[in-house]
Amino acid sequence: MNKLSRRQIITTGLAAAAGISGLAVAAKLAGRYGLIPPDSGGIYGPGETLTYAAQRVLTRHTLAREFSQSQISKDPFAYPVDPLGEEFQRFQSAAFADWRLVVDGMIARPASFSVAELKSFPARTHITMIGCEEGWTYIAEWTGVPLSHILELVGTLPRARYVVYRSIQPEAWDSIDMAEAMHPQTLVSYGMNGGELPVPFGGPLRMRVPRQLGYKNVKYINRLTVTDKLKQFGKGLGSGELGAEDGYAWYAGI
Amino acid sequence: MHNAGAIDTLSQMAETISPRHALLVRVTHWLTVLSFLALLVSGVEILISHPRFYWGETGNVNTRPLFTIPIPSSRSIVPTGYGYVLPDQNGWSRYLHFQSAWIVVGTGLLYVAFGFFGGHFRRNLLPARSDLSPKRLGISIAQHLRFARPSSEEAWSYNVLQRLAYLVVIFLCFPLIIWTGLAMSPAFESLAPSAVLGGHQSARTIHFFVTAFLVVFLLIHVLMVVLAGFRNRMRAMISGRVTEPQERV
């Protein structure tokens, strides 16, 4: 065995110190630029943080692929949901005339919108793929209000970092960061393939986040909350029993 | 401090100077083993949630599959013919899959940089032109098919089939499996276009076949190690030492 020379010990020590302080600086910078996901703890934290940070650096402004009319799936699949309760059925029998999307949290002007009001806002339509974390996909044409339009309307405060969206199903809530919320393809969608958004696909209102997997695209949303931290929602992991609290990653861009 | 000690030191020095495998090769080899096994286990878990494959952009349970794997599924929506549904393991499987992918990519980049700049590829993996003649290749294939014991100099270098297999794994399989993996990421798809692979579902199907190929490679690789002398080959890849130094001459 070689004996360690004094020079080797000093070099190794300096390299280790540089490495540790480098990591500390990197962590601090990552925190400041919003590159750390809420589920960054635990044994999978490092990988999850790397994935989220790398995708935020590389794809912050990229667009999800859009397809042509002829590529729309003739056989889209609506994932079965937990039984929708009586409350939902009452809304449904009134053709969702009373359904409202409440917007609260760190905003200047708390508001609540009916589906008809949302339809009167400037709309965006895109033909995009929805992919399940299980591996299957379909392509559909989605119509809705860009979430960014709603956020501008209610006056998001500068400190805001996330938008939490909740469904009439209490277990199905989730959240996205501001980069995703302000992305031009992120929609509060009410239309699919030229018609109303069918109930099995999330009608009357579904959060449509085409750059993330299907499970972030929560159906039957009725409340948006703008916030600067996710700690006070559920277990503080950023999504509910169908997401992070069931062991799924909060960031689903991969 | 006399003769015996001096010889001992000399032989130790010889081993320190040129181990059978460079330290970096040994470390990256075992890191890749660990992450590949983690990727395989988590990948199979994810596959179980939808053991159907398609070609093109889209495919789901309403679509006719290209082929299906005849196993039970962890999702009740998948028609499998089995009367039961396996427990959902996708949460941790997806976390583990991507964490291991980071390790394998980092390790791979380090290894490839070392391979190019340290001369490892040129010296140890690039086959000699003369070995690539059909006749020499034929001889090597015949030797492998007869399970002939490798010659003693093979303890210190790779034969031509080995070199070709490693080059295919390093420069074809790994880039392709990383590319097809990224092509399934909805956020990354705009940067790693799955369109050139024939679509999102085609990327998933190719990802599966490359995995299958790598598993076959792994089985043959381990079989060859066993046939060539498990203890010696393992020692060479762990400590870098080869037991019969006189065979080196």
C-alpha cells in the first residue's frame, strides 16, 4: 500500500472542502430559483431534485408537441374515477350552470367564475397528447382558458410560487409551480374535440397541463389557491391521496 | 528488508502500476451494475401497470396492441385474462427508475470521457483490423460455440467478439435507451423528439426491446465470466489483480 503523503492529504482535504461548499452554494441557488420540488426529502430526493431542476432549466419555455387534426385519437380512454357523489350529480342535472371556480390565496382580487364566464374569456385550443404514468397515451383537442389569463385577472402577488387546484373529489388535489401555471399551453379546459368536455374526461372543468403526465390533469376542479408554500396543504407534499400522498412524484414532467 | 521483501514490493508495484482493469473502469462497472439492476426492477414494475405495447404516437386499452406480455397487471383497467390485480408499485418504482437513470448517465459520461481521453477505448475495445476479417471472426465465433476455455492472454485483454459486444452496448444500446426514455417524458419530448423514433409509443416499445437485449447481454456476460473462471475474473474487476502473474508474459 502507498502511504498517504502530506501533499495528498492536503489536496484531498481541499477538494472535499471545495466539493461540500460547492454543494451548499448549489443548494442555496437551487432554492432561490425554485429548482427544489416539495418532495425533495427521503432517499429519492436527490434524483427527484435533479430531474425537476434539469427540466426547469432546459424546458421552462418549451412547448408540448401539438398535433394535426388527423392525429386526434378515435379511441381516447377515460380513466375511471371514484364514484361522483350526489353533489356532483346535482350540478350535472343542472348542466353545470351553478358550477363555480373559486380563486383565492395570494391574489389581489379574490374571485369566482361560472363555466359560462370562463367561456367568455379568450380561449386557446391545442391538439396535444395526454400520457399516463402507466405508459398509455391518446391525443385530443382541448379548449379552455389559459390559466395565466385567470391569474392575471385576479392579480397574482409577486411572492406567489405555486397554484394549488382542488376538485369536487377531496382526494384529488394537486399543484404546479408558477412556470407551469403561466405556461401558454396550461389551460382550465372546458372543451374536448370540438364539443363540451365530457364528464368521464373531467367535465365541466379540468386542469390541462400538457407538459406533465395525466395524473396532474385533475378532473372536476372547483378551486384554485395561489400560494408561496405547499406546507399547509394536506401532508405538505404538493398533492393529495391520488398523487404525492400515494407515493407519486409531485413533478410529473417525466 | 532483504531479498524476499524486495521481491514482494516489486510484484506489488507491478500490480499497482497496471491492474487488469483501471480503477475508473472497475468503479464505473459496479456503479452501472447497481443502477442497471435498479432500473430493471423498477422498469418491470412500471411495465406491469400496462403490459401492452403499441407502435406510433398513441395506444391505450381501447387500441389494438402491437403485442402484449402475458402477465397479470397492477391495474384493473387492463384486460389480462387473469382474475386478479397486482398491487400498485409505480410510485417508488418511478422515483427509483429516474434516480438510477441519473446515476447511470453520470457514470456513463465519466466512463466515456475516460475511454476517449485515457485511451481505454482505443487500447482495449477497438478491435484490431486483422481480427475483423470474416475468417478470424469465424474462428472466434466457433471457439465461443465450443465453450473453449479462453487462452491465458485473454486474462489480460478482450477477444474480438467481446470488444464488439461491449462497443454495441456502450455506443448503441445505452444512447438508444436514454434517448427513448427521454422521448417518453412529456416535458422533454420537445427536445428529444420522439417523432424520429416513430412516435411516443414506438419510443416505449424500442425502450422495451433495448432492455430485453441488455438483459440477454447481461446473462451471456455472466455466463462467460463463469466459464472463464468466476473467481479470477471477479477479482480482476474488483481489485484489479490477476492471480497468475507469470501468465502475463
